[in-house]
Amino acid sequence: MSQVTVTQVRSAIGQKPKHRATLRALGLRGMGQTNTLPDRPEIHGMIARVPHLIVVETVPDAVAAAEATGASDEGS
């Protein structure tokens, strides 16, 4: 399953309470924080509520699978 990386780039100060709650639900607590989430319709709905506060990047399936298993090419 593919994943998306969400990074908060603008402050939630002065935003509506629903927007602040959406950021919390996405796992973002402050500017510069990043969270990797599954690419599901629920997540896309949350992203659609706060596009002015975040930046979204899609993580390729191969990278997501390696992160899930804990495998890495470094240190071998």
C-alpha cells in the first residue's frame, strides 16, 4: 500500500478549531513536523481540509515497503 508524507508548513495559530483538530488527527503538532500516513480516502479527506497549512508528498511503494519491514541499504 502506498503512503503519503504530510509536512506542516504554516502555523495553526488563528485557524479555525476544526482545522487545528484536523492537523492533530494527521499527527502534526507544529510547523516543520512530518508524518507518513497510509494513502486512504479518509486521509485524503483530512488533507483536503487543510491544504493551505501542509505540503503532501507521495512515497513510492518500494520505499514504503522497506520502511514497514525495517530494511535499509545503509550499514550493509
